Amino acid sequence: HTDIGGYFGRTIGRTREVLLRWCEMATFNIVMRTHEGNRPGSNAQFDNDEICLAFFARMSRIHAHLKPYSRQVVQKAYEQN
């Protein structure tokens, strides 16, 4: 899995665009979770504004919709080592 937003150093900040693209990628992983990063006040967060909140809500619904498929894939991986 990936931590949506990840960690950024002191010179690179996390923009809204980076956060939203990262969320898109994580939507199709087994685990979808956010991380505020190591400088939460300096980096875009999922609850910064209505655009981010609406986007995360949509991606969360897609992720939840994929749950049966995700379970099937995990079960198959378990059975096949």
C-alpha cells in the first residue's frame, strides 16, 4: 500500500495536484489510507477545501465498490502463495 501524500522533505511541498493524483493511485490498491506527512501545515491535506473533500469522497466510494474484487484477489494470492 501507499500512504496518500507520503513524506516530503523540507524543500519540496505537497501540492493539491500531487495529493489528488496520489489518491487516485491509492484508490486501486488493497489499502487506501492517508498520511499528513512530516509537515502537515505546509502540505496539502485531504480536508483543505471542498474540492479535495469531494475528490476523496468519490475515490473512497470507488475503493469501497471494488471491495469484492479486492477480496477475491487477496484470496487468490493467499491460495497460490
